[in-house]
Amino acid sequence: MDYAMINKLEKAKAYAKDRGRFTIKKFEAAVEGSNGPHEVSYDDGKWTCDCGFFQSRGRCSHTMALEIILEDMVEIAFADQDQ
């Protein structure tokens, strides 16, 4: 590995420790739930999940787990979020 790449790697490590630098705008994930896999997406502050609980309540264990994992990098959904 050359010196320029080593410097970039060190910079990347410093960035990764400072989570306040990151805001996730959009992503998709598969979550292996207790009743099988579920497709979860996040787009500009709006969560969606294909599970039945999310369809009726607008939040579910799959989206909440990702909120916990991603800490301050995504907006936290609230009960009154538009579905």
C-alpha cells in the first residue's frame, strides 16, 4: 500500500469515529426477522417495511432495530409519521 493510500485509510478511520459527520439519506436493507426476511427502506426521513405490523402501525421492530444501529445518522420515526 502506498503512502497516499495509508493517509486516506487513517483519515477514513478518523471520520468513522466521528458519526456526527454522517447523515444517511437513503438505503435498503434485508432484515432476517423471526418470521423470515423483511425488506426495509429509508428515504429522506421516511421508513418502510414489508411486514404486517409496519403496515398497520408505521413502525416495527425491524425499522427500530436499524434506528438503534444507525444511532444519530438517521431521523427517528415517530408514531405520527405519515405512512
